[in-house]
Amino acid sequence: MSSEEFANLVIKKMLFKYMIPELSKLLGDNASETLVYRVLREATKDVADEVKLSEKIELKDICDVFKYVYSMFGNEEVECIEEGGKLKIIVRRCPLVKMVGSEPRACLVAASLKAGIIEGVMKKTILLETKSRRYGSPNAPIRITKVKSIVDGDEYCEFVVEE
């Protein structure tokens, strides 16, 4: 095993297996989830800026961002449908669920990465709403609502995007 492979494995374990549960023990669920969301979002924005992501890949809309984030974990199957002035995004296979099982922290990590790229590359803030939580700015010009989730037992994840 190369040192790079080892480092990647440690980072995955830290992020998906240990960080959120350990923070929850110390801070409670709400505070730990908010902290993880903010830290990952800011780190993603910083890296996107540092590597000049917008110059290296074409991210022309929110659909492209979703496709890019899921492709980082080996999923190229993201479907985007324009419907009634809104964008519906369907993810039929979430590779993050394979890493952590049916625990919401998979969704939190994916949400943080999406927010960081949208805010870093597209220069727009977002509000992400799930059934139980809201992340981001309440006055954001982009609202992303998760209406279905594999983690909750649905067949697929579905997001509705309003700009």
C-alpha cells in the first residue's frame, strides 16, 4: 500500500466513521453536524479556489456540481430534470452509503462538498433543507431541498433546486 493510499484511507475513516460520532458525543448532534458542514464547506471552497477548479472543469449549473461531487466517489449516474421552473436532481446510487451504511453522515458530507463547490465556483450561497435540518444561509439565492433519501429508505435520493 502506498503512502498516498494509506493517507486516503485514514481520511475516509476519520471523516466517515469517527469525526461526526465523536463530535456528537462532545457537542451533541446539532452542533456537531453544523460544525462539520461548515468546516467541510469552507475547506471545499478553499481547495476549489486554490486549484482554480472553475478553470479546469466546466460547471455551468447546479446539475454539473452534483454530477461532479458524486463522480468523486465513483458515481456517474445523476439525472437532472427541469420541471415547472425548478430543477429536480435524482441520484439512484449513492456511493457514500456504501462507506457508512444508512447513516445520515453520508448525506452531510455530500451536502458540504456540494455547498463548497457551488459557493466557491459559482459564487452563490445556498440553503440546503432536509426533513430535519437546514444548512447554510436562510437568505441564499439558491435553495436545495432533499425530498427523498436512500438513507431514509427511499429507492433514490431526490433534490429540488430553486434559484
